[in-house]
Amino acid sequence: MSLRVRISGVQEAVAKLKQYDVRKQQGVRRVVAESAFNIEKTAKKRAPVDTGRLRSSITSDFKNSGFSAETKAATFYAIYVEFGTSPHFPPVAALRGWAKRHRASEWAVARGIARRGTPAQPFLYPAFLQEKPRFIRNLRAEMSKL
């Protein structure tokens, strides 16, 4: 005695599984991109502006085929703005442009920094914290779609 089993529709099932996988990947990439651009937009709004260089340096880069993103401020001084500095005596020449734009003495500004440091003016990390719950919510919603 022999038993025969005929399975039909395997190719269609495999094709549908591949389509599902592609849709999920596209959805995750979309959620990542949306959140990265939201962080970028919020950070630009929060960034202090003097010349606009810091604000214009805030960009998002995508990695891992769009499954991850990095939003950053590309100026060398962004970290000092974000976290502030402890007291130190800065090079007076570096303060010249700022002091001139604000009609201040670069020596007086340097002395103030030497006494008090510079205060933190967070713009990037708060933008991330604001977006984080939305990102998690959107990612969960995307993953629960059939």
C-alpha cells in the first residue's frame, strides 16, 4: 500500500512570503528614516544660532541599508555646545568673531569662560529623547501589520 500526497501552491506561498519580507523591510526603513528626519528637524530648531553654521551642520546619515540612522552635528564645537565646558581659558583669537558680532570684548569673554566655563545648551540629545517614544510606537505598529 502506498500513500500519495500532492501539495499545490508552494511556489505561490514562497512568493507571498518574500513579498511580506520586502514589505516589512520597507516599512522598517521608512520608520527609521522618518524618526531620523524628525530628530534632525527638532535638533535644528533647538540648536542655538549665531552664524547658523551649527544648525546647518546637523544631518542624518543612513547605514545598514537604511535599517539604522545617525543624526549628528558636524561642527567641531557641537559637543561643547551640547554639554557645555568646565572653566578654561580659551584662545582669544577663537573668540574674536563672536565678540565682534555681539559687540563684546574678546578678553572679557575669555575671562568669563575661564571663571565659569560655558553652559550646556543641549539640542541633539533632547531631540532624540522626544522622538524615541514615537519611534518605538511606529516600529511596533509596523511590525504588527500583516
